[in-house]
Amino acid sequence: MSARRLVGLETEYGIIRPSMPKANSTVLSAQIVDGYAQLVRDSDSATRAARWDYADESPLNDARGHSVSREEAHPSQLTDSEPTLEAENQVWTAESIALDGNDARVGATLYQENDTTDVVMNMVLGNGARLYVDHAHPEYSGPEVTSPRDAVLWDQAGDQVMRRAAASAASLGSGELLLYKNNTDNKSVSYGSHENYLIPRDVEFSRLVDGLTAFFVTRQIFCGAGRVGRGMLGRGAEFQISQRADFFEAEVGLETTVNRPIINTRDEPHANWDKYRRLHVIIGDANLGQISTLLRVGTTNLVLSLIEAGMSPKLELADPVSALQQISHDPTLQASVALRGGRRMTAIEIQRSYLEAAETYCAQREVTDPDTTEILNRWRAILDTLEQDPMQAAGQVDWIAKYSLMKSFTERHNVGLDDPRIALMDLQWADLRLDKGLYYRMAARGLMETIFSQEEINAAVDNPPHDTRAYLRGMTLQRYAPYVVAANWDALSFSVPGARKINRFHMPEPLTGSRAQVGELFDAQLEINEFIDQLARHR
């Protein structure tokens, strides 16, 4: 048992073009991705890229033992094919579209056929991550990492990638594009901040549901991003803890954009199918704060270890969806929710049950690695602070920092949360611009605790983690990008001059391909044919 586990984080960003507020967001998202692709092409840095390989995608497999047909699936679930841009009954694909600049029929710059430059809508980066258009949003999916701290670092790198992409897109003539790391437009639309955890396939999925539901419902108290308003339309002038809570309608299910479930059942491991299961978590908020992200990942890792060991607390909520929203709607953290059998507990009490189970197990087994020790200490400290006075955690927890800032504003100006300036603050909090975003302005003043500097984040933009297959993926792109025709999480495809076919190298083991295992291949500065031959010997 440990706070270490193979993890990957994904973020869909809100996007707007201020000069055209009704612009088509899918087109804007394509401009972001293509802007970064152009930046890569023009750069002499280690930031290289390749197109995405869809061959291994299987988004309709359900962990409960069945698959959904493509006819039955919601369109948003079909993530195994290249995205397209659609407007006025016309379709532009990634292979045939290029920047034009004038057509505003969908309220944005469109892409027309017969131009010379292809638009990139999906790419793998030199740090091992993926950048692509996910329906109406640009998405960054971080590389596989093995520690909570690395999850934070490469998630923060994604924010920096997006800043660079927006600047590049603007320089290409698309106009200013603003990006927001949030989860709702308060107009009925919510977009995700997903987590992925690798677990053994022999862990029954029902055990995950039993062990995780109460934990996921309550962990928002230290990793919620906060918002003003209730429901999908954000009505009213009441602050709540989570941006996502009001958009969930089911306990368990395969969907991610409709009838959202607390526990998602997608069974797509991106690894050895017989050995691994990937838990796809869609219930989290997008965190700007580094401590909230650290706690979100680290505590979940520990709870998964408890479930695998059969040590998870037996806590069954009477109505998980109602409890999720009840807790979110009470920033005082005093609300109690019903368990089956009639008992009631607060979110803090439920979290303490998980914490104490983890502490007991680690003490019995003498688990003392630095990552686990840090998460246990931070978990207990944050619960103690939240119990005494939630506002004292403003330097660590996103929703509290935002709420504290808003309360200070309303008290100073003698207004309520219904003041229009509060709605603007809610949005500006999530603005990715370092000089405009309220989170970043607070962090620059030392009001938010951080664990990584901007210099370390910049380094993670260009470099992959060292201890997973992301190292092999990223370094291959840095050294041999002209020969990589496609890549995904578990494969690299090479096209070499003179070869009769594509050479596809599979990477089903996420911990194979680390610097310790293949670093010598890159140190040797091999020619591409010799590199591929040597790589095959490292299978």
C-alpha cells in the first residue's frame, strides 16, 4: 500500500474569443491545438509532436461485463476516431482543412478546403502528453506518472502548454483566445477534469463502487474548485464547493457528458488488458491550486490501496447523488448526509474514516515512503483545519481561496454574491493568463501554497517523466519525430525510408520504457534503423 500508483490527469479547458463571443468553440479548440503544432514546427526546443493513433481505442467497453453498441452510444462517447468540424451541413476533417481567416458563418475563423496547410487536431507531445480537440474543448491529457507530486507537475505543465498554444494561435491570425481552467459555463454545459488510475484487473469492480462512492462524494471538501450559483444554469447567489456536483445524476454508468455517474465504468486500460484496469474518474473539479491537486490524487491512491487490501471503510450512502449536492451546497461543512441504516455523518467525518483506515494500515505494514507520509500528514492536517475553521485553509484549497476572496469583496463594497462583479470574479479566477487570472495573482503574492516553481513547470512542458513509458514516448519524439507517423499511450508507429511497411512498437506495460531501462538508447545517438532494432530487443 502506498500513495504511489500509475496516474494520468486530463483537463478540458473553457475557451472563448472575446471579439466574437458566439464563435464556434470546436473551431476555436482546433485553432488552439493547431497553434501549438505550428509552434512545435517552428521551434528548436525539445517540444516535438506526432499525430494520435486511434487503433487501440475501445471507449464503449463497460467494466460491468458488456459493451455498448455505437448506435446506442451518445456521440460524445465515440472517442476512437478523428474529430471533425461541422457547420452549416459542411464537414471539414483534419486531413483536408487549413486556416483561412475570413469566413464567419459559424461565428469564428473557419477552415476551407484546397488550402495548403493541414490543421492538426490531435497530437502527442515531446513530454509524453496528448493535446487534442475533445468535441467543443481543447484538452490536455498528461503523461503517465507514478507519484502525486509528479501528477501535479505535469498537470501544471498542461496549463503552460495551453498558454503557449493560445499565444501561437493569436500570432497566426486567429485573434485573441482566452482559456479557462474551470468546469462550467453556467449555461447548462459542464466539461471535465478527469483522473485515471491503474489498478489490478482481479479487483472486482463492485468492490471499487462500494469503497469509492462515499469517498468521491466527500473529497470535494479539499479539492472542489467552487462556484456561485446552483444547478446546471448556475442560478441564484449562493456559493457552493464543487463546480461539477450539480451535473451528476447517477451512481454508476458509462456516460461522461449525459446522465453523469459518480463511478464511471469505462473499461479501456491502455495497457495489458488481462493484467490491468484503468479507473476513469470524472467527478473531480479542475484545480488551479497545486495542493488541491496533490490531495485529490494522493488520497485517491491511498483509498484504492485500501480497497485492494480489503481494508476500505464500510460506508454506504443512502442517496449518493443527493449527498454529493448537499455537501457541495454547504460551504460551512456542517451538513450531514444519510447512510443506509439511518446513521448520519458529515463529509469531514467520512473523510476521517478513510484517513484513519489508511493510517492504521500503513502503521501495521510499516509503509513509510516519502510520498505516502506526505499525503497522510497533509490529509490529516487539512481535515483538522477544515473542522476548526474552513477559511483557515484558503492558502491550500481552491474553493476556499475563491470564496474568501469573494467574501472580502462583498464586505468591502457592501454588496451580495448577486453583484455582477462576483460573476466576473468567478470566471476570472480560472483565467489561465498569469497576469489576469485571480488565482495566479494571489499565488504571485504568496497567498497560495505551491510546491513547484514556474521554472520547474516549464521544464515539464518539454520533458517527460523518467519512470514510465511516457519517457520512451516523449524522448522518441524529441529524437526521432520525423520517423514517427503516429503514437498513442501504448504504441509508437515508425515509417523509415526504404522500409516496406510501418513498424509498430507496442508498449502494454506502463512501467516499461523508463529512463533506467531505455535511456542508454537515447544517449547512444543511434540512427533510426538501429534505434528501432535496439528497441525491439528491449521488449
